[in-house]
Amino acid sequence: MNRVSTFDDWIGMLDEWRRDIGLDRELVDRFMPGYRFEAKYGELPTPEIYFGDFKGDRRWERVREIPDQRMRDAVLNMVVYQGDTEFASNEQQRFLVNNAPSEYDLASLVRIMVEETRHGYQMCHLMVEHFGSEGKIEAQKMLERRAFGKKNRLLNAFNEDVTHWLDFFAYTNFMDRDGKFQLTMLSHSSFAPLASSMGPMLREEAFHMGTGITGLRRIAKAGVIPVEIQQKYYNKWISGSLDLFGTDHSGSAQWAYTWGIKGRVDEDKAGDAADKEHLNERARRQFYDEVAATVARVNEVNAAETAFYVPDMRFNRMIGEFAGQRYSVDGRKLSEAEWETYARGVLPNAADDATLKEFFKDPNWIAPKGKLA
């Protein structure tokens, strides 16, 4: 049943969703008194489209200005997928409000959950205000899907619970970093309301990634949890994040670029002609290099002799050229039988989570904020 006629109707549904995941008003007021959700639209560097077939035209302010129905569908699809990940991440992290290692960490978590909710709010504002009845239906569905229970969020990586804080810090460093890449690519969009949504979202996303890398460094600095266990959560979310860039040789990525809907990460600086056949591969490689830099930052403060590493790009992939193929973290091809044994040593399992519960009883399992030098 369609319950959304106006954006106020949708906001009523948002309150129901917040209660369902535990992001209640009392918790928000405790750390962010007076906060109110709002749609934010930043200024664009230029009113013109600067890549693709419509280069030089003015960006489209309204859906009816988009020249082709296929293009309108593609824009809505991107808004839907982006919004779905924002709500899903909060659902994945809903347990963590009950077991934060410190008041500082709880405050950071609440801010992240509030801002991710605002990002979903922003995408639904676009849907309801610009995409007519279809957009209203999609905005409603955004609050009806769940990463838990039904586990029907649109991307598989967003249907998995984040149940403890090591998992959370790895998630926010790697998955939210993928989010930064996706938002940056959309910031170049020919659809002006979508592009102008990205600036405020990117500024908020920076805090989320900062929380992630700082948390990983604090755990490594403490030297209580063995590196081998920590590394498993790196492997889990790095490989999952690589999948989020989509298939290799993607036809939809080529069309999105041709229509000016989604650019390269550095579209405003690249200067060269785009290789449209390999757009997803290029973004994935750039992400991989940035991830490697963050892992190097963790090693700078690592108290153990064992260093952290970035797994091979082919490891544990579910999407793309290497989907379903078996590779070790250092790029060796494995048989299916070898993989069954090998995976238990490099990816987290129930036994690891049980072991971590014991480490979390030690108040020194994570270094205090500001003690990383």
C-alpha cells in the first residue's frame, strides 16, 4: 500500500524505522541536542555538464529536462541504490549502541548513525520531490527493506550484521571509504539536485572514515588482540568493498558516463579521455591504492611484529571478473577444496567472534583516543 503522498508522510515512516533499529530521540538528544534532519544542497562548481555526450549543456534541474526515459530511470536507480546503503548501514550497526568501549566511541557511533540516516533522508527527498509517484513508492520501500530479518537490502554486503567494534572500525574505514568514492562520482552528475546533494554528504562521510581508521590504529596500538584476528576483519570488508564497484566491462557504467550521470572519481581533474570499457576497474584500483595507504597508517602504530596487509584484489570476490574464483590473500590460485580450509584462516568465523568477546573484557583492548604517537 502506498503510504507516501508528501515528504511529511515519509518523515512519519522514518520515525517508525528509527524506533525499529534503536536510533531513538533520547539517544540522539544525549549527544546531538537539538539535531533535526534536513535536506542539504551545496553549491556546484559549474552549472554545466562537463563530460559525456551532453558536455557543455546546462545541468538538468528537473527530471522532465532529462532528455530520455532510459536516462531518467538510470538516475532514479542510482538514487535508490545510494539511499538503500545509507539505511542499511545503520541496521547493520544497530547492536553497537549497547556495548561501546567508551563514551567517546558511543558519541561517534551516534553521530555516524544520524548522519547516515540523513544521507538516506537526502536521497528520499530527491525521490519524493523529483520523481513523482515512482519516487514516492521507492522512498517508502527504502524504509520497509531491512538488513536484518528479511535481509533484503539491495546489495548483499549490506545484509550482514556488524556485531562488535573491531568489525565496526573495519567497516567504517573500508566500506565508508567506498561510499566516499561513490558519492564523489555522483558529485559530477548532470542531474543538478543529485550532484548538489553530494558536497554536504561527503563532508559528513569524512568523519565516518576518520572514526574507522582511528579505531583500527587504536586497536593495533593497544597490542592486545592478535594481528591475525584483526586482519580477518580487514580481509572481510576490503574484499566486500571491492565488490561494490560493480562488474568489470560494465555496460551500465558506460551508459551512465555517456549520459553524464556518473563520472570518474577525479572527473573534474583527470584531463584525459575516459576508457569507458573499464570505468569500474579504474575506480576499484584507485580505491585499492587508497585502502593500502590506510593500512600503512595502521602499521605505523602497530605494537606487534606482524604487519597488517591488503589482500590481493582477487581474494574472496563475489562480483566482477574473479567472482567465485578462489585466490589466497597473496594471489595464489586455490582449488575449491583448498579454499574450504584456507578461508577459515583468513576470514572471520563464529570462533573468532567468541574469542574476541574474551579480549573485549580487557579494558585495554583498545588504546584511548589521542594516544597514538
